Amino acid sequence: MRPQRRGRKIAMSDDERDAFLAAERTCRVATIGLDGPHATPLWFGWDGTALWLYSIVQSQRWTDLQRDPRISVVVDAGVEYFELRGVEIVGRAEPVGELPRTGTPDAALTEVEKIFGAKYLAANDGEMFHDQRHGWLRIVPTKITSWDFRKLADL
């Protein structure tokens, strides 16, 4: 993975990044479509090494990624300037598991489905849903960039 070159003084540590990605709920996913960039919000899971997207397999995003798996994902938070923080993950998306997902046991998906269920499906006791419309995409980062403007006060 390429190291972050700029903004190292305000970059998050690995622990800060992992806690941030565990807490935040919405990412913005950028793919490359036939007519140019395509950006959409989506829920996600982070397992400490890869970002996971549970996406509708007949979406424009999925179609774009089958043509060109390059992807950029941003998760950000904050309202005031000195509160801004975020993470950008660049990599390649790869489908994992059955498509669409029906819930057949799959060891490769056990951990991320626990993470996703705990984060988003508390009303369902954290149980993962399988509507036979979604599938999993794993993004293994080639580059991670982070920023936390709250650290500017210390500079």
C-alpha cells in the first residue's frame, strides 16, 4: 500500500482510523461509468484490512465495477472546519461470495456480516438480512489517506 505523503501531521493513527470507520455509518463510493464518474452513498463495513460494501447487484455502481474495478471511497464527518475528519480508501473492488447473496453459509463473509449486522441491524438483533438483491464487494486498499483537523490545534 502506498503511504500517505501529504498531511501526515493531521493523519489518523491506525487505531484512530479503525475507530472512526467502525463508528461512521455512510460512505461515498466513486466508480467510473461509461459517461464518467458515478458517486453514491452506501453503508459499509471495515474489518481492519478491507472495506466491505453490501450493494445491489443490479445497480449502476455494480455494473461500473464489473467493467472497471477501480474505486474510491470517502467516509467523513464534522461540521465546523476544526472538526473535519475523514478517510479516503482507493483500491479495487472484488465480489465475494454468492451473487446475489441468499444467506448460504460462507466463511469468507462470516466476520463482515457480524460487523455489518452489529452496526446497522440492531433492530433485527444484529442479524444479517439477505434479500437476494445484494452482494458483497471487498475493497482491499492500495492507498489510504486520512485527516483529522482537530489535530491542527496542536500544531
